[in-house]
Amino acid sequence: MAERVKVWFDPEADFLEVIFSDTPGYMRETENDAVMERVDLEGNLLGFSILGVSQLAQSKPLIAELLSGKGSVA
């Protein structure tokens, strides 16, 4: 089964967002300051965003752990 993913890039803000679901949710911090995860009220992962995309080193991947379903509810 194919799944639809939305990808947004705002060059002025240097911001990339990937959305797996349009379900209402909120942004939550990760251990990486450049990465936020979007989760629903149960903590299920709905997407993620990256700030400063153009600042990422080309020879080093950005690594972040997304904690879907494991985080606390705000």
C-alpha cells in the first residue's frame, strides 16, 4: 500500500518539514536542536522538521532519534 508524504521547504526560513499525516498534533523537541518531531496527543509520529537545512555538512549526515509513542504528552 502506498502512503502519501508531504514535504515542505521554505528557503527564506531554511526550514524543511515532512508530514506523514494531517492529524492534529503539536511540535516536540528532540535531542538534536535542529530537529523537531510532530506528534499527536498519544505521541504517535506525524512528521518532523529540520531548521538550518543549508547549514548541514554535506559529508556528515544529520542523525536524530524520533521517539514516536515513547514521549510524554504535553
